[in-house]
Amino acid sequence: MTIETSIHPGPAARPATRRRWRIASWAPLIVLVLLCGIITLINPNFLTFGNLVRISQAAMIPLVLGMGATFIILMGSIDLSVEGGLTLSAVILSMLVINGANENAFGLLGVLLVLIVGAGVGFANGVIHVRLKIPSFMVTLGMWFVGVGAANALLGGMAIRINDPLIRGLAIERFLGFPWGVWVALLCLAIALVIQNYTRLGRYIYALGGGEELAALSGIPVGRVRILTFTLAGVFYAVGGVLAAAQLGLGNAQIGTGRLFTTITAVVVGGTALSGGQGSVLQTLVGVLIVVVLSNGMVLMGVPPSVQIGVQGLMIIAAVALSIDRKRMRIVK
Amino acid sequence: MNTLLDTFRNDGMRQWLPLATLILLVILVGAFQPAFLDVNTLLQLASDTAVLFILATGVTFVIMLGGIDLSIQSMASLSSVVVALTLARFGYGAFVFAFALGALAGLLSGIAHVRLRIPSFIATLAMGGVLSSAALVTSRERSITLGESERAYLGWITGTVFGIPNVVIIALIVLVVAHILQSRTPFGRYSAAIGAGEPAAYASGVKVDRQKIFAFVLSASCAALAGIVLVGRLASGSPTLASELLLPSIAAVVVGGTSITGGVGSIWRTLVGALIISVVRIGMTFLGVNIFAQNIVFGVVLVAAVAITIDRSKIPIVK
């Protein structure tokens, strides 16, 4: 089994659809290159090293969040709890490391605890979704507000300043010109790539997205794979929370606002199909870059930031409309 | 035969469960806090529930069809901004304008969902982004407080008739209209049919697409109306005015016993659901639960209610 077939299994294996899909999977990259070209023509400052660093800084959190969301969407599910997991992680982190509100100084152990909290949130999503048989969007919608509510309850309306040099260093200290946070995000990308291509979990996720009944019949432990994937996504959101807290230097309850939207836009614009089974984490990388480059370009052109949510919304609609394989879904709900 | 009887009994129990819960909650809160059962407190409760109920009514139409609308809070906020900005120039026309804008937004979500065949949760999530962006841009990211002269137009929302707040009367009118739409018109019948089984409804000649688009128009129009009522109550409009209302609204529909798989539900259930949410909120405030932490409870209640009401036979693969 080559990697090529493991990436596009299921019904897409029919020659005609496969060719169509192969072209479609390059479309996001072409869009990205065109976008960079156009913005450079309008404002040559786009290609300076300083701007490149700025783009990488803006892309690091969406990339990490996108890794988690990609796996969920590859299964054909959806995760709306991105902001919940991220906010809760960021707030708990701000309370565990050296901060302005209490005497804790757990450092790296604190980060580890936060990742466990993230895994716990994801695990809860997965277990409720699988065992109670509730559609994922409903479970994660609830978890979104539970997460943000819990973060709010922990803070009681305040914001906690982070003074830990280790955490602040992720955003401030640089290696080869890029902040450490960017390298952390790239490490997450590498881990996600390994999970996707070289582990059984990765194969199973594609199999589930391609056709769950077939996957179940071939002996794949469907429920366990789903729970594990939601847990994995929760860990990625927790990493996103750590990076967000480092970037802001604060733990507050609004830290996640708007991130769900960017994440889903990035995954979908990258070409990962909402119906599941088609897409990859590398495509999400392209999607993240499209979203970030576009908003960077809009800033360079002087478009107010509040327009960007609207543009992202239109991008979601356009990308989903273009990528949906209508033959596979007769009823759309 | 036995299983058939069991299902019947279960359904019968399920149908009355929300109302029983509501009565139990009212008695509980009343026992702890006798002032709660005062007429004035109850009227206050009714006016506080009005906005939630109007939002939930709109989204009930969509959920009945088996879809979901995640853009209602953005629509309500946009509508509040539009009213606050245009009230001085258009007078009462501002309300009509905001309402028409809601209908248009619903039409667009509906078309995106039906014609482009995008799942409703993603189409409305995206549309919500577009709407909240529009609200942020037009309001320049600020909340707009209404002047004295503009407040004169708000009498129909803030006033009272025979001691009953007008907001409650507006909500009652919405209830009556929605009930008639649902139980006395072809649209209502078709919605239930589509929710119960879309292929069968399609095969029997129901114009499924048109009914779906209409449901989204209703949902966004109700959201716009909710935004208008919010402007009246707070005398200001803001791009984030209603952003906390999405979860309680959907929770109200589901807690009332309308199933998110579609086909089962009614406006009355949504009314009961909205009242339950309001009473729970008041109960938590009495108990001293942090107002920010209340979302945890609503999130849990939402998931629990879905778990009880969902029809699992309709979704062989839960995604």
C-alpha cells in the first residue's frame, strides 16, 4: 500500500473522481501562490523578511489548531469546541506558571498539566459523542461554552498576567530569526504528519471518513478511534492555548474569540472535505497560509480587521461549495 | 407489540417531561425564594424570556427540518446596530429595514445551504461571520447609545398595556403567528414531513428546497426581531449585543423536547424550553452561581437534552 492510496482511500479510488480530486488538491496551493503574487505587486513590502516573520507569527496558532481540527474533519465529524479548549488551557496555564495572581511556578510541568487538561476536554467530547451517540457538532457546541464558562469561572472576570520567562520566551525569544512558538507549531505539524501517514490511527481516521460502515465491518474499532482522535485534537488545542497565552502574555477569557472561525476556514480552504476521508494536514498548512496571507495583505492594503471575519465567512462558503462531492451526499442537513 | 407499547409510553412520558420539569423548577425556586412567585417578578421573568423565546422560535423552524442555524446571535446583533444607526433618520422605518435585512440574510443562508448543498451548520456559521463582520464595520466596533429623541420611537417595546409589558405581548404575537404557521399551513406540515424523512417527503412531491429556504428566512427574521426588542430594552445597539444568546436559544429549543434530528417538535415546546432556561438562570442567580459560569450549566443541559430527545434510529452513523 503506497502512501498515495492511503491518503485517498474509499470511494474516491475510482479513476475519474481520483483525477478530479488530484487537480482539486492542488488548487489551494495555486491560490496561495497567486495571492502572494498579487499582494507583492500591490505592496512589495510583503516579501521582506520582517513581514515573513509576521506572517509566521500569525500562522502559528491557527496551524496548531488546524492540525487537531483536520483529523476531526477527516473523520467526517466537526469540532466546535476549539475556543473552549484553547481558552481553558490558556487560563489554566496562566494560573500554573509564574504569574501576577498567585505563587505558583510549575514551569514545564504546568505546560504538561495543561496538555492533560486539553486531552481531558477532547476525551470528554469523544466519549459523549460516541457512547451517547450524539452528533459531534452538538456535543462540541456544548463543550465550547462549557470550556469558556469554566475559564470565566476560574478567572472571575479578571485577567492573569504571565511573568514566566519560559512561556513569554515562546513569543519573544528567537531561533534563526523566528520566535520559538513558530518552531513549536512546526513540530506539531511534523507530529501530525507522522500520525497521519505512519500510524494505524492515521489510516483508521481516513478509513472512517471514507466510509464508516465499511471501516466497522473490516474490524476497525470505530468508537475507540473516534474517542482517541477527539482526545488528540484536544491536545492540539491545548498547545494552541499555550501559544496564545505566550503571545498575549495574559490568560483571559476572550483569548479564544474568533479562533474557531479561522481554524475551520483554514481547514476547509485547504481543501479538506467536510464529508470526511479527503484532505491532509499539509493541505491545512496551505489553508492556514492562505487565510493568514490574505489577512496580512488586507492589513497592508489598509482594510479594517473587522472585515476579515466576513471575508473568511465567504471563503468558507466558497471552499465548501467547491470541494463537496455531491454524489456522496444526497441529503444535506 | 410490547415494544410498540413501550415506545408509545416512552414518547408519552417524554412529551410531558419538559413541562413537568418547568413546574418542578418553579416550585423549587419558589420554595427557596417566595418573592419569586410574586406577580411582578413573574412578569419580569416573562419579559426577560421574551428575547430568548423569539430567537428560539425562529431556530425551531430550522431544527424541525433537521437543520441548524448558528447565525442567529450575529443577526440579532447586526439588527440592533442597524436600528440604532438608522432610527434617527428613518424613524419607525428603521425597524422595518432591520427586519427586511434579517429576511434577506436568511434567504442568503437558505440559498447557500440548499443550492450550494453546504451543510446547514457550516453555511450558517459562515453567514454568522459575514453578519457579525457587517455589524462590526457599520458600528465601527462600538456600542451605540440612543439619544433622548430616538428613544421616543421605542415606546412600543418599552411600554405596558394593562400592566403587561409590551415585550411579553410581542412575544405572544410571535407565539401565535408561529403556532399558526406550524399547525395550520402547508409549510408547517411539510416541515414536519421533511424532518421526519426527507427522501419520503421529496418523493411525495414536497418542494423540499423551497420549504428549507423559507425556514431559514423565518429564523433570521425572528433573530432580527429579537435584535429590535433588545434595542428597545437596552436603548442601545452593539455588534456583540446578542453574542451570548446562541447557546441558550438552541438549548431552549432542545430542552423543550424538539429533536435535533428533525420531525418532532412544536412552538409550545420551545416556549416551555425558553421558560425552563430562564427559571434555571434565575435559580442560579439566587444560588449565587457566577454569571460567567452559568454557560457551563447551559452547555451540560444542552448535551443532556439532546441525549434524551434524539432519535437514534434516524442516524445510523453518528458523525
